[in-house]
Amino acid sequence: MKIKNYELFQVPPRWLFLKIDTDEGITGWGEPVIEGRAATVKAAVDELMEYLEGKDPLNIEDHWNTMYRAGFYRGGPILMSAIAGIDQALWDIKGKYYNAPVHQLLGGRAHDSMKVYSWIGGDRPAEVGAAARQMVGQGFQAVKMNATEELQYVDSYDKIDQAVARIAAVREAAGPDFGIGIDFHGRVHKPMAKILAKELEPFRPMFIEEPVLPENNEALREIANHVAIPIATGERMFSRWQFKTLLTEGYADIIQPDVSHAGGITECKKIFSMAEAFDVAAAPHCPLGPIALAACLQVDATCHNAFIQEQSLGIHYNQGSDLLDYLNDKTVFEYRDGYVKIPDQPGLGIAINETHVRKMAAEGHHWRNPVWRHRDGSIAEW
Ligand SMILES: [Mg+2]
């Protein structure tokens, strides 16, 4: 079997889909995207596919190593997202070729289903109590929310009080057993991060996420020694070699690599397994489309330490175009009591509605994250 050609589709709300065709008529789909830089990743996929055209799609390890190691400069969000989407499409082809879901080819299932969580509150969290109650009504057992809006290096305690009031409202609405992930979103700098974490501790969060930017991961030590809340990070980390440092330092409890950003199925399976040896859990980042979610679930299925999966159904970014719109069979991601079954059809286990993809690619998107500034005019972390 040989890779014959490929196509890229930049589709709303902010995604990029890759379709790889083979000379045997088997087609694979991937989602190579980093949010806000879809066109840049697209250019990187074009460069990487120059090598792959005419090659046997089944030799995934060798193709991965060629894409990663045979380029002198490597790593980072753009190249690793391009590799990720190509890797997903190659796994989709391999699964369809052997008539097996990807998780079977990776060793089989350690879980039959995965717990999923939903986002509430958007970029500027408000009215989160009512939103949490709505999620409880839909059967979810966990949500994630942003902790704060923009926060200065040293900011006022009223913003801490507002954050505490919001988390208190969610705990009150959802009850004591409900999982609350609190995303600091890299918005919080070290001086305020430890204050905020301490104040949130009584509400028993499921985790706090990116309490500081990944560039500042050494600051996790102080936070980890300061509060008894699981610390999650990793959506802006892209390879085994980055996670190696985080894991050996020992201050992260949950890693969150994105299967569309961190080198795909091949790389994330290795990252999760490496984390397992440190007794660290995995909760893959995925505010993305259906191909990315299917790829996550195929890896989650095989990893004992995967405990919850992010998913984007109804997320604030998806207005007008949502997760299920691009699927022929939308029941594949039917959530029951806050869990989703592992897709068990061949390949990634989903059937993409190509007619709809083509229609929406004609519309395209120009998604960019907002640019925030503090009152003094300086740039704020979003
Ligand atoms: Mg996050």
C-alpha cells in the first residue's frame, strides 16, 4: 500500500482536518492543528507530506522518526501538531487496513469507557453555578472552568475573592462529589498562584490546571508543597523530552498532553506510559474536533493512568459549528452518565461526513485568541 495523495480542510470553528488517500482506496483522517495558527500548521503538514507521498502508510514508527528526527530543528507547537495530525491519519489507515480499532493495535483496552468533562463559564467566568447545575442535569460528573480573568503579577485580593465566590457557587450547585477542574490558564503568575490555590483548597477541586505557565514549571514546587490539590499541566508541552523534565521534578500529578499537539497517537501513548511509571495520571487536552477526540479515546483506552477526557461539545469556542456536525454517525460520542464509550469501529472509530467537511472548508475560519491588556496597557496572559 502506498500513500497516494492528501487534502487539508480548514473548517470552522477553528480546526484543520487532514485526509490521506492510499492506492488501495483506504482513507485516513487526522486533525493537525494548534488553535489560532491553523494556516501555519497547514504549511508544516505540506512540507512533511513531501516525504510521505508514495511511502507505505503502515510504517508509522519510521515515518514518525523521519518527521521528528530527520529534521535538524524539531519540537514546538507547529511541527509537533503537524506530525500529530499526520500520525492520526496513518493510524486511521492502519486500523482500517487490519479491520481493527486503533486501541486493539496498541494492545487492547484497559478501560471500556472514559469519564468526560465539560467546560462551563467561558473565558470570563460568570453565572457558573447555573451552568454547573445544567451539566449535572445532563449527567456529567465533572466540569472545568477558568479560575479568573486576567491577573497581574501582584493583583488585588478582590479578584481572589471573586474567584472563590465562583468556585463556591459551583460546589454549592453541583454537590460534594462533583469533579471541578479549575484552569488557571497560565494567566496567574507565581506571586498570586499560591494565594489563589490556597484559597481554593477548601472547595476540594479535582485539579488546578496550569497554575503557572509551562515556561515557569519550576514554580510548581512551591505550589505543590503549599496545597493538597492535584496539579495538572501539559497542554502546552509537546514531546516525551519535555514531559521527562516535568515528571522527574515530581510536582505534577496529572499530565494533559494534547493528542493533536504532542506528536499524535504514537507520541502520546509513550508520554502516558512514561507518566504511569511516576504514578502520574493523564487527562488529555482536547477542546478540538471529532478526529482529535477519537484519537484521544483510542490512546486513553490503552492507558491505565488515563482518568478523564476533555471534550468540546457545547464549548464556548464552538458556536455555529460543533463536535458532532462533521460525523456521519453522531451516536459514537453519546455520553451516558458522564462517560463515553471507546469507539470500536476500525481505525479511529469514526466516520467523517466529507460532504459537510468540504462545504464548511469553503467557509473556512480565521480564529485567533483574544489579545488582552491590563489597565496599565501591558499585555495580559489570555
Ligand atoms: Mg487549559
